[in-house]
Amino acid sequence: MQRKLKDIGEFGLIKRIAEKEKVFGKEVIVGIGDDSAVIKYKKGYHLLLTTDMLIEGIHFNKKATPFQIGYKSLATNISDIAAMGGIPKYALVSLGLKKETSIKFVDEIYRGIRSLAKKFKVTILGGDTVSSPKIIINIALSGEVKKNYLTLRKGAKPGDKIYVTGTLGGSILGKHLSFIPRVKEARYLVENFHPTSMIDISDGLLSDLKRVCEASKVGARIYQEKIPLSQGVISLAKKKKENPYRLALTGGEEFELLFTLSKKYKNCRGRIHPTRGFITQIGEITKRGIVLLDEKNKVIHLRKIGFDHFKNAGNIS
Amino acid sequence: MQRKLKDIGEFGLIKRIAEKEKVFGKEVIVGIGDDSAVIKYKKGYHLLLTTDMLIEGIHFNKKATPFQIGYKSLATNISDIAAMGGIPKYALVSLGLKKETSIKFVDEIYRGIRSLAKKFKVTILGGDTVSSPKIIINIALSGEVKKNYLTLRKGAKPGDKIYVTGTLGGSILGKHLSFIPRVKEARYLVENFHPTSMIDISDGLLSDLKRVCEASKVGARIYQEKIPLSQGVISLAKKKKENPYRLALTGGEEFELLFTLSKKYKNCRGRIHPTRGFITQIGEITKRGIVLLDEKNKVIHLRKIGFDHFKNAGNIS
């Protein structure tokens, strides 16, 4: 039987692609396998390159306004640049639209893109428009990062503390369409604390933590009750008879930052609590294995909260 | 009645987008409106950024092999870098695929991309994979160009001679899936002749010539019988009871270069005929209007060969 894409998941596909890729020239610092690719650039800076594709019915439904679709498409890309410690700069927009689409609808998509572009001083440099049976939007975003601010997924060391920005669990409440990418928070962190690793939470806290652990060749211990829950997620969980922490630990598209700081900052909690967005310590890096603990420090089996190492290893979303 | 996308076409949409775009910073040399965007880069070089989206049923049908789909997606982007006089460098690949897609199919798409990447020393830096009801492939490609080799659409002057590389009319015979982007030819041209303008033929010779004329604020005179026809296009035209020149003048996805040289090169035909691919002079730049002449120098009405200034002004393909 032929193996299907769903059998290996996105992580499996990325590994498969990365293994065969050939790097030409000496200017590639990071290729496949981080939030953005990193290339040698002008003096003191690296160039960052990233791309994200959103498709109607998968990443947004018919209830999403065209403004929200445009907004989200740029926001997810900016989040990838932020997770490297960088500043977004230039966007190329590819749009797939029905020929019957009204000009007003297209204008609204662009108004959504522009509202965020203006906020983060991103210049839209053009792109491509094609006819398509479903709405598709792909943005390729470039950015830059000061060499000494570059923060990768690899670099976490046993003993480092694990943090997240903001709150988790709000994605399904609509946050995925309106979040503000954590560029300022990431800048604050790289300027003041040199995080040992950083990633944005796009596939879910546990999935993305797994990526950091694999890249850094370490493990992690997470204290469930320390997870900062989004407003509304507790009542939503009650309604759905769900565990609110399950939503926060496995929900994708949160676009908060997950990062690690050297333990030397353990007495600097005040300083790690800037006015520009709050951060919460949720655990620490260990030598191996990902362990989730309840309020009595008892191990919670990850399968119990719906995290399957195989299945959740990057759904093709 | 609400205006639809098909009412304004791609050119109309691009104008609409470009008018509202805000450029942040002083590093943008060319934004919307050329084959690639141009950004200040390292000493002596500009950075080039371009993107292209291909969709099943529009840019390729079910007969196209996955190898061809991958190949074409990178080739169209490389063609855009070549048209600026540049060298392609880094690619980000976004793939929309059904979850039921076999791994072999994905491998074949990548084999197609890699075969061309290897030829032109392009490094694939990653991308995004999402589930989609139709096959979608978007590549964002960056490249570089020596500052003094940068060639734009604007710059053509009355009296300049108009040239094309290769032959035209072959796209519908399958060339659009297997063409070799004209990087070497473009390099030869920018190193030896400093073309005053250049574009790749993606929407059709007349459509793309119109773009050059609008950007350069000039007109053009084309001698129909000088158009170099692809092998097979004459017999195909006979079979279809078509005018072969109509196919060559209006057919999209030829991916040949259309460029102009200063008239000072008029006596250098030998030199403009390098072994690395032949070029043909097909007309000259005038002050205004686009005029097509037959072998007796009689004007051929463009509408007669199926070119409608409005309708053909960039179909959303």
C-alpha cells in the first residue's frame, strides 16, 4: 500500500524534504527547520525569510471576514519573524480568488493586510493573483535580525526555565483571527535576556515544545497549573465538558512565544514582567523526555489529554 | 452592481493595490510593478524578491506529472529573477495537498523542484505544507543582481530595437511545463549590452510588451513576419485553422525574454547572437501606440488577431 501524507504528518514531511536538500553557497545560516530561514545579509544583520499559506475551509471558514483573512495571513508570518528575534520588513502576497469575487472583497483582504503592515512598518512589494475555486492566500515575508539577537529553536539547556507570553486556549475563541504578533515582546526578550531558544506556538504548546526539545536535544518538565489560561476558556471548557488545560496545551494557532531563559535569570522575575505584555514561567528544561505534572507534582500521561506523539507531530493543517 | 475581479483584470488589480501601498524605509528600490521587487542589499548588489502561485486546473491539468508541476513552479519564479538581470538564490515552497496524497507524489514534486534548483544553484530553505482540496504550489524566490546589471521594465527609449529570446508559440505545445528559464541569456545580455528594458513573456508577447511600453512611457512597432515561431506551431495552427502568429503574439507562459537594446548596437548583430541561445529583433520602440505590421508594412488591427486591450490586459490566470 502506498504511504499517504497523513501517515507521516508535517514533521515527517519536513524531515523527508530537509534530508534531501542541498545547500549552495556559504551564506545559509539556518535552512529548513526553524520559524524562518536565516541568510547572511548586510553588516551586523541576518536576513530572515518565511512563508505561510492559508486556505478557505482549513485556516478560516466562511464566517471570517475578508479583513480578518488578510490580517491573519500577515500576522502568522510576522509571528515567525518575531520568534527569531527579528523585525519584519517586506511582504509578497499571492492571492487565489474566484473570478466572481467582488473588488470590495479583495479591497477588504488588503485592508486587513495593510492594517497590520502599517503597525509593524512592513512594505508590501507585490505578489501574484490567480483564479482559484477556493480562497487562498500565501504571504512570503522577509525580515532582518541583529546577529547577536538571533534566537533559534536549538540552544535550550537543562536547567533553563520555560516561559510563554500572554495566555493560551483562546485560539478557538477567535484569537487566531485577531492576535497581535509578539514582535515587541520578542525584541524586549532578545535585548534583555538573550533567550536560549524561542518558537511561536502555531501547532500547540506541546507540539511546539517538542520541536524545541528535539532541536536542542533536551527534555522538558511542564507544570500544568502554571499554564496561563485565556479569558473564556474555562467557561468554554465547562460547556464542552472539556479540560481547559487540554485546550491550552494542545490548541494550535495561539501565536504566543514559547521560549527558554538561562537559570541565571531566576531571580529577575520583576524584570521579566515588562509592561509591554506579560510572560509566565511554566516549567524547566530537563535532560530528556517531555513530562507534564499536575498540582501535586504527579505525572499526567500526555495521551490522556489528547496528545499523541505520533498523531500530533505536526498535522498537515 | 458590484464590480467583480474579472471586470478589472490583473493589471487593474495590481494598479489598485499599488496605489494604496505605503513604502516604509529607504531601502525599497522597486516595489510593485516589475518582474521582481528590488531592495538594497550588501555592497554592490541588490536583493530581488518574487513569488508565483500555481493551481491545479488553471496552471496545469491532471495530465501534468508531479515532477512537471514542481519544475514549472520554480521555473516561473527563476524566469522573473532572470528578467531583472539577476541570479536566483533561495526558495521557500508552500504546498497545498490533499491528505490522501501519496508520499511518492510529493517526492516527485520535490524532485522536479530540485532538478532545476541544482541546475541554477538555488537553495530550498523550507516553506509550508497545508491540506487543500486542489494541488497548490507557491514559491517565493529571492535572488541578487549586481547594481549595474539591474534591468527594469521602464527604460526603453524611442529608437531602441526590440528583441525576444528563443521562439514563440510553443507554450500550448507543452513548453510551459519544461522550459529552461533564460538566466544565462539574461546574464549575457546585461554583461554585454545593458538592455534598456526587459520582461519575461508570461501573459503573451503583446500583453507584456504593453507593460514595458506603459512603464517606459513609449510605444512600439512590431513586424509580424519577424516573430520567431516555435517548431510545431505552424502545423498546429493549420490543424486548428488558426493564424500561427496569433498564437505567438498572444499566447501566455512562453517565458522567453522580451527586451530592448539601444540603437547603438544595430550593427552588432553577430555579437547579439551568442551560442548560448539565439535572439531575434522583432521591431523597435516608438514614441507612442503599439502597432503591428504585416510583411508589406501594412497595419494589422490588434483586435483582428484576438488582442483586446481591455480583456487581454492581464487575465487573472
